[in-house]
Amino acid sequence: MTPHLIVSDLDGTLLDANHDLHSETIETLRLLAEQGHHLAFASGRHYRDMLAFRDRLGVPIHVISTNGAYLHDPAGELLTSRHLETELARELIALERHASVRLNLYLENEWLIDAPEPRLLAYHAHTGFGYRVVEPHRLDGEGVGKVLYIGDPQRLAGLEASIRSRHGERLHVTYSTVNSLEIMAGGVNKGSALKALLATLGIDRERCLAFGDNLNDTEMLAFAGEAHVMANAHPELAGRVPKAHRIGHHAETAVARHLRERFVL
């Protein structure tokens, strides 16, 4: 058996409609690990937010978190990390925005937010991970893996245009959902983290299967040898990764079902 690396986004891809791992998905991933395949999660979520899913599986899993800013091995050792330049992070913190737009910072060990937003916690009900409220003027911009703005898509579009015009390639700008604008250091994305992981494992990209549903999955899908886009994916994603195969809906455990067919489980 030739080992493959199977890497998947979480929300809208591997997780079900309740933002949780379905029993069929858990069983499938465990069978693949038993066969000697390598597994990885790749998400915009914080590393600590992903640990509950990793631990429930009980098999070795690499974790690409914060859209590629951090890569951890199955034992929890940090293999790679890259933060925004402090001055750039400070500019993003101070950037003028509508009062309804929430500013979030992902640091290596915590999630900071500029004001309470209880609705966000529903997405983390199965992990217990939460934010800490900090007033913007108290944020120093040190050690920031990701700046995340959450708000109305039209307001985010204005922020995106301003950020791109000011900083260009110094930042990587993307979306995880239509109301979540995410900014990392230039060159930081799931694809670059995947490249580093494959090099660590000594596996060719042709033996990598990747699954995703949103724009922040673009680089990962483009790099993987076998790319898969969900039926519920962002309408622009398939056009950005024309080689990708379209599979079913995340709420119907489409990733697990595809893997069972692909590896004859």
C-alpha cells in the first residue's frame, strides 16, 4: 500500500451541518489511518479550536491552522509558524471600519476580539473554544497569525479594497465565508503550509488528496494532486481550481463517502 496524505478543510467540508464530526466520518478516517495513510486538518480555525476534533479521532493527525500560519504535528509540536509584521498588524487593528464589523486577532495561543459577539460562539459549541475581549487600543500587534474582520459583506469589500491597495503582496487576503475577511502575512495560506507538510512527510503532491469549500482553500486545492470541491462550495471556487472534482454536500458526509469509494473501504 502506497501511503497518501489526505487533507481536509473543516467547516463546510469535513464537518456536518452542526459543525461536528459525523460518526461515518470518524470511522472512515480511522480506517484510513489504520491502512497507513497520513491525515491532516486544514482550517481557518485556531489550533486550540481544532484539538477537540483531532482528539476525538484518536489517530495521528497533522493540523494546519489559522489558514496556514501554524503547522503542528500529531504530538502537538509546532513545526512552522509565520506572523504578520507587527507594524502591519497595528495598521490593520487601527483601520477605520463600521461599528458593526468585529475585529478578531488569532495569536498562537488565543483568540482576541474587540467586542462581545455571542453569535460567533455557536460555531465552537463542540470544542469549547472562545474569545477574550480586548479593547483595540490595548492590542500591540505582536505575534498575530491572522487578522479577521467579521461583518456585512459589502462593508468587508470596502475594507478588502483598502487593504489590497495599501499593502499588495505584503499580505495574503482571502475569505473563509462571505462575512469573514481574513488577512495573513504575504505567502501564508493553506497551500504553502501543505507544501511544507508534504516535504516533512516525504510525500509527492500527486499522492495528496485535498478537500475544501471556500476561497481560503484555493491554494491548497491548486497544489494537491487530487483536488475536491464540495457541492456547497463558494460559487467562485471551482473556477479558481478548474482541475478539482466536484463531490457531494458536506451535510451528507460527502468527504467520507468519497474516501470510502476512492480507497475501497
